[in-house]
Amino acid sequence: MRDVGESAPVDPWLLAKLVCPVTRTSLRWDGVRGALISDAAGLAYPVRDGVPVLLAREASVI
């Protein structure tokens, strides 16, 4: 997983385990957007108060 921009507010161990709920592919942190990105689904999942919100209805299209 590569970092872009600022470092992820989520523990690195947890980031390595998280997957996109839509595609089951790995996520990457995008510090510019402040979100976890699923390149396969084209979605950005928000992180609120250090907690990833991995709900498709909460994700924005990238």
C-alpha cells in the first residue's frame, strides 16, 4: 500500500488487512482526499475520527 500526501490516521497493521467491501481488493490511503481508495471499484471510502467507513453508500466516486 502506498501513501499519498499525509500519513494514514488508521493503524498500518489494520490498513494492510482492510479490503473494499464491493470488490474484495486491497485499499490504499490517499492523504489528499483523506480517504481509503479502491482502484478496482473507483471508490473513495472516508475515514472519520480514525475509523474507516467501509460502506458503499458512504463512498464517493473517484
